[in-house]
Amino acid sequence: MATSSRTHAARAGTGRLSGAARLTGSVRSMFDTGGRGFRHLAVTQVFSTACDTLVALGLAGTLFFTVPSAEARGNVALYLLLTVAPFAIIGPSLGRLLDRTPVATRTVLMIAAAGRCLLALSLVGASDRWWLFPAAFGLLVFSRVHGITRNSLLPLALDAPSALVAANARLAWIGVLAGGLAGGIGLVGLWLLDANGPLLVAGLAGAAAAWVGRRLPAPDASSRASTRALPPVRLRLDRNVRMAQLATAGVRTFNGFLLLLIAFELQEAEAGLLDFAGLLAAAGGGFAIASRIVPLVERRVREEPMVVGALALTAGAAFVAGQWFGLVAAAALAGAAGLAWGVAKLAFDGLLQASVPTSRRGAAFTRSETLFSVAWVVGAIIPTAVPLSASVGLALAGLAALAAQIVYVGALLVPTERPRRGDDPGERPPPVAGADAFDHVEDER
């Protein structure tokens, strides 16, 4: 009997070790797939996402949860304006800097991470409300700069630059996991030290992101020389890329509208903090699902049908939630909105990275991130400024998303030339009809 018990315990211990080994191997594979450069970029993504999550937790109570509805609307409206304002600063200069001096990309990323570290720490113990919004503005500026430079560095960090959609999805999944872990740490910090707890840890995360950023790859000498040799021409995206950009901006607009609509609806119903946390978790869960399914879908279809599917999902979710609106329906709608945005964003990022030459990716990502941020604010400001009932708002969102889907599909059916590949701008294949975008898969994939 004793021997049997020892054997059972040994098997159980072996099973636990095997499970831990599989988990460790899965995490290692997630970071190592793509090469050494991608691993460093993924670690930077972990600390950057953690910093953003912890800052959001540290500031959330002041802006939204602990104030009356009217004051909350005013705070949110001001915060939304601050969300767009960073691009008024970085838009004209960042893309030009990254394109003309690509070697500075890694340095800019490190400066952005260090800036978030200092600003987060400056908010610790600061009870003066006048400093809250300037610091939040600076944090948003550096966060946007960090995201743009990360996207510009991704093709350089990969061993196989053709696998861009899958790499974007893997980075997104890593960010989701990091955000969830940071959220748990931030909640413990809130319990122990109020808002100062998450802000302290956010400062440490920002410092870690800057430290790891030193190991990121930089363009080699030949690519830098070729970049300096290029004439300063105006960036012009291919027609299919421009259409996908506008459609993705539409998904982002509906994303902002729906999340703010249901957030204010729950606040009017005096929902608790856990209800709002569930709402945010559902949206993050939807984005996490997108990061897992996009690489599978991308093997079978092109990026454009993914964006069409995101618009269709947004319309369907809004119509369904409008019929049975409640806390469960709100969480399901937030999850669907996060899923739709994740699918559209990851598909478009891969399309942009593959279609734009290396020398112009900085300007391209600055422009697209500006458009998407403005689109989110436009969508979010409507339910913030104009109180709408859930039934009316969801019906309007469903109709608008359906109309956007019809317009985008109609534009895709118009014959057009196939987009150039990013690193071979001189080679232009024969024209391909817009309808072929749904069944044409490139050989190199």
C-alpha cells in the first residue's frame, strides 16, 4: 500500500513537472519564433503594455469611477481630446525623422519608454489635479511614439519578414497576456497603496522597456545608405491599402462609440467597479481571441476580407445587443468590439508593412496611427457629448457599420492594380481585379 501511494505521488509529481515544462516551452516558443530580434521586441512589448495598463489603473478612479455622471462626461471628453492631441505634436515630425534617420528608430523607442517611466513616477503622491492632465498628455504622447516605432522595427526584427501578419498577431497576444498580468498586479497595488501602487510599478515597467530596447536591431549600413539616397518624395499608398485603412478606421470608430455608450449606460445604472472591470476584460478578451485566430485565417484569405468581416461582426453584435441589452449583453458586445478591432488592426498592419518600402514605414505608420486614434475619439465623443439610450445608440451603430461594410465591399469590386511589395517597389505585377482580393493568395506566402 505504501509503495502504491509513493508510486501515485511520483506520477503526480511527474505530471506536474511535465505540465510546467510544456507551459515553459510554449512561452519560450512564443518569444523565440521569429529570431533573436523578435524576442527582444516581444520583451519590450511586455513591459510597454504593462506600463500602459498600470497607468490606466492608476488614473481610472480620478477620471471616471468616483465622480458624478456629468463630471465624468467632462473628464472623459477632456481625456479624449488629449488622446488626439499627441499626434498634433508627433504627426508632422516623427514619421519624417524615422524615414530620414532610420538608425534613430531604436533610440526614439528607448526615449519614449524612459519618458513614460519618469512621468508615471512623477504622479506618485501628487495630489494636485493641475498636474494630472499634463502628465497624462505626456504619457499618451510617449505611448503613441513607442507604438509607432515598434511597428516600424518589426520587419527588421524578423528572420522571415514575409510573416508579418502572424508576427503582429503574436505581439498582440503577448501584449494581452502582459496586460492581464499587469492588471492583476495593479489591483493588488491599488489595494495596498491606492493609485500610487500601480503608478510605482508602471515606472519600473517603463524603465525595463527602455533597458531592453537597447538590444533591438537597427538598419544595417547598406539600408541606411540607400535611405539617404532616396529623394524626399511624398508618401502615396496603393489604392487597396488606402481603402483598407479607411475601413479599419471605421471599425475603430465603432469600437470607441460602442465602448463609451455602454460604459455610460452602466454608470447611469450605478454599476460597480467590478462590472466595469468585466467590461474591459471582455474587450481585452476579444482582442486576445483576434490575436490567436488571425494567423490561422491569414493562411487562407487576404487581409481585405478580414477587415470586411470585422465590419460585419460589429454590425451584427450591435443589432443583437440592442435587443437584449443588459450586463451580459454589454460584456458580449465589448468582446465582439474588441475582436473586430483586433482582426481589422492586425490585418491592416500586415498589409501596410508588406506594401510600403522600408524607407517610408515610419511616415506610413504615423499617418495610420493618427487616423485610427482620431477615429476612436470621434466615435467615443458622440455618446460622451450626446446622452443616448442603449437601444437607440446600438441601432445607429449597427446601421452605420452595415453601410460601411457595403461601401467597402463595393469599392473592392472595382478593378484595380495589385499592390506593390514593400521592399521591391520597382516591380509592378499585372492588374488584378478587385474581386480577386477575396480568393487570391500570393505565392510567397
